Amino acid sequence: MNSLFLVSVVLLSFPVAQETSPVRTIKSGAWSDPATWESKKIPKAGDKVIIRTGHKVIYDVASKEIIRGMQIGGELAFDTTKDTLLEIGLIRVQPGDEYSEEGFECDGHFVAPDKVSNMPVFEIGNVSNPVHADKKAIIRLHYQEGMKKDSCPAIVCCGGRWETHGAVLDRSWVKLAKNADAGGKTLNVAEGIKGWKVGDKIVVTGSRTHGTKKDKSDSEERIISAIKGLEITIDTPLAMNHSGDGNYRAEVANLSRNIVIESANPDGERGHTMYHRDSAGSLAYTEFRHLGKKNTLGRYSLHFHLAGETMRGGFVKGNSIWDSHNRWVTIHGTNYLYVHDNVGYQSIGHGFFLEDGTEVNNILDRNLAILAKVGKKLPKQVLGFDQNEGAGFWWANSLNTFTNNIAAECGLYGFRFEATPTSAQKLEFKILQPDGSYKLKDIRTLPFVKFDDNEVHSSHGLYGVNLGEGVNRVGPDMAHPFVVRNLKIWDIHYAFRPQVPSLMVENLDIYQASYGVYHPNFDNHYYKNVSISKTNTEPFNRGHDDLSVQYGLLAVDGLTFDDCRSGGMPLIQISDQNPTGKAESHFKNLKVVNWNDKSNSRAVVNLGGGPRLKPEFPHGVDVYVHDWFGAGKTALVSSTRAQDYKSNEKDFKKVNFFTGDESQAKEVTGVPFPRFPTPIDDLPPFSVITQIQKEGGKVLVEGVASDNGTVVKVLVNGKETTMTTSNFATWKILLDELPSGAMIEAKATDAAGNEERFSQKRKVR
């Protein structure tokens, strides 16, 4: 008896741990209905849940029970007519009915599921039925004991479809229409704000620089207390002034959405989200907050991971992603993603991030990046040269579309193209081609599909746009140059650092910068319509700054300096070194206005200050200012340090206000201004079907398109679509009703006659 008693005591004192069996569905039904579950009990705190293949569950509760994790092999859809709350550790959307807390790289997923009937689905609203504007859906991600801290908590979609669609906003962010002064509680905005509500959290961006003091910010968070037309009243007065007049205005961004996905403990183990290859779905009008695992590779707020072109048709639209410990939107090894009208606010490291240099044909349009902060280089990252220094937008492969985006108060960069080869890091990668094949390419040689109408302002750090520092003068040829249009940079330290060769810039506006065109690699650079105002240190820098070297042609047609004091520097600096013997600079339609220091010895064209080596080459870098002395009378300006100047010294003279203490000029005729090249358009356009929706006996098909030239038409099943924004950036068509499973194909054509070859095909659900 004593022995038996002792054994009993031992068993009671040290119970054998038993694995809790998952809670499984037995049929389709409501989450709140016990009959939906095999156990006849609704899931409770600590449970592992499996939504079985073929079962559809409607999540219709606001439960504070913390579910450990869920495997969605069937379908889980939130009730869009109710307030809902899901507290959980892990959500996996993946074919199969086995619960697992592993497999975050999707390594075992070999065969894509049928994308119509068998794909598992996690749906928090959809395009035709978003979460109702007066309701809220919240998911809180909780770390659960025993889970891997570098992977959980999380939402992971691997071969499934994950959708979030909240109440639609006209705009996620807008510009101020009037100055918003410190002490005021009124914001006048320039565009419609339909969908914004009393109680929404907003941020007003800063509009003044702080040098390199990265801990400073003038961006201010407030709560909307009233809305009347385009006038917003906020809960507490502003502490700072925010510019709202003229061409240089701050933004107002709405951070609130009625779908919220957040970390339950922002100070503890944060959550993250991932889409993998063969997945589908879109994220729209959703608030992602307090996500991202600090200093952890691959664990970002929104992460599209090695999806290739299998997620073509997915989009990220109208979301706010804020207080991220690891980026906002990461596009990694993924093509054809549409990222539009999102607000990124406060991230550690880069914000909108194309990760490894293989990404092409993605469209980033009208996104606002606020306060992407300097982070640390991440361990085991693909591109070792990236220091993660807080760019609003960062990429290593330019063959993408960047349009209408703004970066405000970001870390070291607003926009950063970086592709730096090292002995350990070659830059030849397999890149998707227009015909759908893959080919090894040096990513430095790939120009933009489009880089138009972007803006950057009020950076804490160094650069507005850093285009190619580190490429070692490698780039595309002049038949396929980098093309930058309508770029605005203001209230910044270094405005524009163009280090790529073969560059065409049209309509560049630099305002109130310390340095204008800075540290350039002038080698087949063509600029048209450049305005540089209130930029006083080095408005138009020499080649490679203190190296003072120029390798090729610079041609500028239309350059205005307005109220540039120049601080002892010339407006245009002459480069000392001409190693190729082919370097020369041409300026036409040069204007200097509001110049109040005409006695300045540095004047308009002269050498700059700082360390300079003695000119090593027989021919200096000639600067031609066309029509300066009258129509057809060109000023040739030479450095007095140039070797060939000395043999022609008697022909040159000082020209008051124009030349300085180390430059002289002479009049020449018959010198043609360089002809701007006409790039060859042999790149086909591409299109993306973003939505197929049955509507009143018809099928509405919507999509986007992009091209390095002009898109002239998009056909869907051979029928012409209607352009809804210029250049078919967005389009739509209404087709006769098609049965489920019917195929829809979109195909774009550009003005050069290039027709999309690797077109998209999608099935009607």
C-alpha cells in the first residue's frame, strides 16, 4: 500500500504533459455556433484551431480569448456587418489540415493549388463587401509561450488567398491648402477627404529641416474633432508651423482604418505578416500598427516573400502602416505588385523597400513615407552593401515604376537607388524578361520603367534623391537611359545626387537646399527645365565633388537660379579633371534672378572650394553658356588652372559677375548646343488585372498598366478598356457575364508599337 501511495503522489506532483488536440471544424458555419466544431464547443483561450478544407467559417465574435494559433485550409471570413475582435498568436493560410508552427519559408510547398476552388482563403472583407464603415475588425497578434520568437506572432499566407478590405477613403493623405500655424487647430486641405471621420488619428508632416539631427521632427499627431468640407478641426493646437502655401506644402495623412492588425505587446515580441509564392490577395484600407521585428531579417510589417510573378494581381492600397520596428512594405523577389496611396509613418530602417535587386515591374504610386528612421544592417541580408539607413523608398533594381510618391522627414534618404558591387557581391542576377523568361543581367544597367512626379522634403539626414551612389559609373546606354521627370526636392541638405551615367532629367525643382545638384557623375547627362532657388552652398556642383572629375557630356537646357546667395561658391562649378578628353558642359537658357551679390568673386561660373588636385590632363572641362552674350553668341568659360587655358590665355577675359577669380571667358560662335537623344522604346508595357467583380449581370474588370513611354491601349479579351487615369495608369471594362472559371486576359500596347508579350490571365471566381 505504501508503494502504491508513493507512486500516486509522484504522478500527482509531476503530471505527464499532454499535447492539446486541435479544435477542428466539422462543417461550414458561424464561429459562434458550437455545431461548427467537431468538439461541439467554440474555440477558447490556448486552443489550436483548424479550418478544414472545404469548410467556410464566418468569424462573427469579438472575443478576448487568446487563441494560440490557426491553420486555415478551408475558408475563414469575417462578418463585415459586426464589430469583431480576434486575439491570436499565429494565423497560417495554407493548403492542408495539419496544424503547425513551423514552415515560415514555405519550403515544403511544391505544387500551386487550384486558384479557384481549392485555394484556402482568409478574408476580412472583400472589394464588393468591405467591412462596413461603422464597424471595426481587429486582429491582435500575441506571442505564445513555446513559439519561436524570431517568427511569431504572425500572419503567414502560403499558397492561399488573404484579403483585407476596409471602408474606402477618397485619399489616404492630402496636401495642405493653407499654412497651418503653431497654436492653430484648423487644417485646410487641398483635396477631398471622403471617408475621413471624427476621431481619426492623423499626422501633419514637418516642413523644415533640422540639419543632421536625426532625433528632431516637426511631424505632429492629432485627432480629428470636426470636419466641414475641406476644413479639419483637430483636438489640440499645433506646436509647429506647417507650410501650406505655394509649391512647397506639407501633407496631412490619416492613420485610422476600420480594420486593424496590430501587435498586442509593442514593447515585447512584435508580430509580422508574410505572403509567399503561389499566394493571392490584396490588402486595402487597413491599419497595420506596432508590427515588425527589430533587427530581424524577413520579419517586416508587410512582406511579399519570393513570390515571383505568382501574385500578379495583388495590391496594397489605401493602408496605413505605422510605428514599425522593421520597414513598412517589403517587396522581396516579387514582381507586378501594385502599391498605391499608402501611408508609411515611423519605421526603423527603409520604408518602402525592394529587397534583393531581382524585383521588376512593380508599381509604387502615390505613397507617402514619413519618418523612415536609420536602422541597423540586418544579419544575413541578401545585399550586403545596404546599411538600412532609413530611406523612404529604397531599391537596387530600377526596372520598376515610381510615380507621385512623397518622402518627408526620412532618415538619410528620401529616395535611394543603391547597387554597389564588391568582391563578395556581384550584381548579375536572373531577371524576369518581357517574354516571361529569366536572363542574367547586371542590375546597374536597368533603367526605370518610370520615375515621374515624385517629391521629397524636410529630411533629417543627408539626401533627397540619391541616384546610384556606388554604381562605379556603370549604367544603361543612352538608347535606354534613366529618365526622371517632374522631381521636386525642397527643405533638404543634399538635394539630388545623380551618380548614374546616361541620365535624362526633365523639370527638376530644387528649393531651399544646402546643396543642389551634388556629387554628380556627368557622363551623358541631359537636363531640361531646372529651377534651383534659395540654395546657397553649391547649387550646381562639379563632377564627383572634391574629386572634381567629369567623364562625358553635360547638357542643360533651361536653368534658373533664383535667390541663391551661393555663400562664396559659384552657382555653376567647373570640374578640374577631364580623363577621357570628351568632357564638356553646355548650358542654354540660363537665368540668374534675385541675385543680390554680384560682386561675389565666385560669380556664376567658376571653380569651387575645398581640396582639389592639380589638373592632370591636357584638356580642361570647357563650359559653354549658349547665347549668353546675345543670340548665337556663346560664352566659353575655362578654368584658369586648366593646362590648355594657359596656351590661349590672351583670348580669355574676366566678365564681371559671370566669371570669378579662377575662371575667364571668351565669346565663340558656331558652337551647336548638343542634341538631346531620343531613347529607343523597345520595352513592352505591362498590365495587371487588380479586380474581377460580377456586377448586375456583367463582369467589371479593373487594372493598372505602366510603360517607359505612352500606353495607347489595354485590351481585355480583345476588347478595348476605358482609361480612368492618364496613360492607362488605371483602366476598367465591363464585360458580358462570364461563368466561374472563365479566363480573362489583359494585354497592353504602347505608342512605339510594343505589345505586351507576357500578359496576365486570371479566372473568374
